[in-house]
Amino acid sequence: MGTKLSLLIVDPQNDFCDPRGSLYIKGATEDIERLSDVVRRLKDRWDRICVTLDTHHLVDVDHPIFWIDPKGNPPAPFTIITVEDVEKGRWRPRDRSLRDRMLDYVRALDAGGRYPLTIWPPHCLIGSWGHNVFEPLRKALLEWEEGYATVEYVEKGTNPYTEHYSAVQADVPDESDPSTQPNRRLIEAVKEADTVVIAGEALSHCLANTVRDLAAHAGDEAVKRWILLRDTTSAVPGFEREAESFLDEITRKGIRVTDSTELFRESRRTGTG
């Protein structure tokens, strides 16, 4: 591992990682507990720690409150809204004035080919308990900061009119909103590091798309210095196939997939952990 060791943690928040969370990911509790141990045991190695935070208003394009059917009923969580659904009026924005904008939006999602519009339970609401970093990791990060360092927090998702799985940019960037455009600071942070260790949630969604977008901007040589800790991330239930496809994809790009135990062994071999 290189000397400038950076840690990128994607969305380690209560709503995903605590069993009481509104969008709990099975396995995430154990993932982030292991990650907390990684932060502590290698605390003298971290040159930089970046933590992304999913950050939403209640009124959001992927929350039930945003949409209604012809009878005025909102969609249930995990409903998929297609281009045809919006074209034929099966679902429409509660705010009628947004109909054309949202039709353009779902068409852009379809053209992008990553995910259709998925309705999730309201999650990671600004100011809520669910938005906070999961407690075991929060404590570990504070301990690292006691060494006179600062965790860099990166919020994503405050624009209510576009999904923002990736911490790099929104699924459909809004030209009028810089927060949806490529995050140059985050891109440069991973390009500058000798080694980037990646962890967090979820392997099928936010972590996957953050890594994809960072790789697209950083280039083929940079990604060969990245390590994904497989035992610190899990897929959203029902999306395990997407997670496995992502792992195959990044392995072909040259990103190393390992676990925290092997990371500790390597640190001991090099006398740095």
C-alpha cells in the first residue's frame, strides 16, 4: 500500500446501517462495525478520510409524497415508475406543473441505463436521526480527529428533482444546481492518493455508482491503486445480482477487492499497522 492512504466511506448512516433505520440494509450493521475497527487499527495510516452522506428533503423525486396515481394515492415504497407510467398518467407528480419536467427526467434515466426511477421509503432526511453517521463509526472517526485531523463530509441528494446515488454527480445533473454537477474536489482527492480504500453502503447502489463515476473521471491508472473492502459493504436486499455484476466490473478495471483482515495483514507485513 502506498504511503498516502485515503479512506472513502459511502453513506454509513443510521437509516441504512441501524436495524431501526427506514431503509436498513441487511448486513450493514456488521459492515460498519468492521469498518470502525479498520479506522481505529490503521488510524496512523490515514492521510485523508472522506465520508459521503445521503441527504434528502421529505419532498424528493424518489419518495412516495412526490407522486400520485389517478385516484390521488401515493406509490408504495419500492414501486418502479417507468417512462410509460408517466406518459400514460399511471403516476404523475403531485405538483402538476412538474409533469413535463418529470417526463423528461424519467426519459433521461431510461437513456442513462443505470436504474429506473425507484420509490424508496423516506430516508436520510436533513436533521433527522436517520441522517446521522452510525454510532460505532462516528466514535471511531472522532477518535481519528483527536489526532488533529478533519473528516471531510460530502453531502449529496439535496436537490429534490433528481436522484443522487453517486457522490460524484446526480443521475441526471441539473444545469442550474452545482451540487448535482461533478464533484471536482472528491475526484481530485482520489486522484492524488497513493492508495484509496473504499467502504460503505450500498454495494448495489450508492457505493457502486460512486466508484463508477470516480473511475470514469480519475482514469485507468488511478483505479489500480484502489481497494474495495468487501466485508464492509452489502447490497440492498433484492439487488444482489446488481452488486455481483458491479464487483465483476471493477475487478476487470483493476480495482482490488479484498477484506479488512487481509488489509491488516498487509499493514503488518509492511510494518505500518
